[in-house]
Amino acid sequence: MAASRRCAAVPAATLALVAALLMSAPAAAEVAAAGRYPPLAPGLSFDHYKKSCPKAESIVKDFLKAAIRQNVGLAAALIRLHFHDCFVQGCDASILLDSTPTEKSEQEAGPNLTLRPAAFKAINDIRDHLEKACGRVVSCADIVALAARDSVQLGGGPAYRVPLGRRDSLKPASQDTVNGALPAPTSKVTTLLGALSKINLDATDLVALSGGHTVGIAHCSSFENRLFPTQDATMNQRFAGHLKLTCPVVGTVNTTVNDIRTPNTFDNKYYVDLLNREGLFTSDQDLFTDGRTRPIVENFARSQKAFFEQFIFSYVKMGQIQVLTGSQGQIRANCSARNAGSNDDLPWSVVESVVDAAESLVL
């Protein structure tokens, strides 16, 4: 099967693929938790709950060990939830808010319709465990960040530290804001770079964060544009044939794995898929097609260590986008609803100065 997938016209890619496949997968521990991190946003720290909830991180991890053992797909769902929270008005747990008679939840926007209910339930279950241990001190936004981090590690990915101290927003983003902030899977690199530049993420961040697709599943509707009415020329023909078994016609309501090699393991095989022209979405495969991002893809396919190190940096960077800290926002009693008596007119509990608002952006 591997021989039938060789691309003789691209010898460099073939050599990179062989090198990647011959490498033994390094243990996640090879990427030290004390590795390279971006500057911390004002108000965040690695020991935020040292006094108020010293066992917060172990409570989250212990819960997820058991939960992911029962439902392996939960790990990918929690990683994706963190992305969809941070890309829309920052990492403020606004994605968790349910609809009210006057406001639509971000969950009702098109890009969020396939977020898994199990992920939302897990966040609220973790919040309940934390409140029993420490009272209402750990924010839902921090729980989302911790749950994503532990899901990466429990899936075979790197261990890393998470800066904490986020607060929860009082309002969801509008449907238009959600749709504008989350690029479609049909997007190409130019569109992706334009969207990420607005939140201070660059091409290296784009490729590293896309590596989150090494786990999880995708709906046929997200990639059927590459199969019908004609096959995308950048897609491996054998791979396309297999996809058509799952998605035989436009509008098929089925799913398939994001990474055909190791679908439930957080590793660098996603990039090996791209070298073989077996990326699922246009937004995946174009990372290898586009000259601006192709060298980064090839590097990560060759070196899982390089991928893990950059993923930590980029994911922690992403996790600090427009965070609310200090007296901003609130600590929700229920992650799905703002606290009773919250001011409906303000996006946080006090009005920030222009300088403070600018400083709250990820560095």
C-alpha cells in the first residue's frame, strides 16, 4: 500500500516521508515542561492557584484520565473546544454559554455545530469537582485550557505548563463574529494567514496549531468539496477512493478520522499525511502545497520533537489571546451560564482603559 502512494515527481517529499516513518516516536517526556514559552499576558501566571486551589491541576487531570479511558474521542473534542473558544473574542469561555431568550449561543454558529456535547459536559463536571475541593475560584476559561493541555498529553503528546488566571466573559460573541473568526476548512493558506494575523499568530503558529488535526474526526461536509464534482488534483487518488467509500455523494452524513495513520494518538503523523497528499481538508493539504508553509510541514514530518516544541509555544500563545484577568469578567458558578445579577451591558465587570485592553492581547 505504501508503495502505491509514492510520488515520484516529488523526491524531496518522498525522502522526508521515509525519514519520518523510520523515526521511532519519541516519548512525550522528551519535550520538557520547562521548554520554550511565549511571554505571559499580564495577569496570568503558572502558579495562579498555588494558594487558592493547590490541587486544581491534578483534579482536572485525574478526571480526564478516567473520562478519556471511557471515551477516547473526548481528548480531540476538548482540544478543539479550546481552539474555538480562543479564536472568537479570546480565551474567555464564551463558547460554553448556552443561548438565552435574548442571546444566541456561539454554539449555534455554523463552525461550532459539530463541537461534541461530551466536551461541554466534561468542562462542567470538572468545574463541579473543583468547586467541591476549593470553592468557586477556578474559572471555566482556565478549565478549558487545562483540559486541552491534559488531552494533548494523555493522547501521547507533550507535557507542558499552562499559564492561569483567566476570567470568564459575561457575553457570547455574535453569530457574525464567530463566522468571521473561524476560517472554513475550505480555506487556503492566504486566507488562513490573514485570519490568524488578526490575533497575532504567524505561519509557524498556523502549521503547528493545525497539527491538532492529528486526532479527531471530520464530517463529510467539511471536505466533500475536494471529492465532488471532480477530485482535487492535490489529493492522493487512492486516498480519495477510500474517502468516497465513507462519503459516496454530496451531503452524506458520515465521519472519518482526521489522521489515517494514528487517529487516536497525538503525534506528527498528520504532517506525514500531508506529504503523501492525504490531508483531509483544503486547509490541511494547502499547508504542503503553499511554498510559505511547506518547509515547516516537512520539518515537522521529519521531527516529532520539533513539532512538539513548536506546538507548546504556539498553543500557549494562542491560549492567551485577549484574556480577561483581575477584576474583568467573572468566575462562573455554571460554565454554561453567566452568574445571576451580572451586568448585561458590559463585556466585563469593569471598563478597561485602552492601554489595558491592548496589553491583554497575546504577546
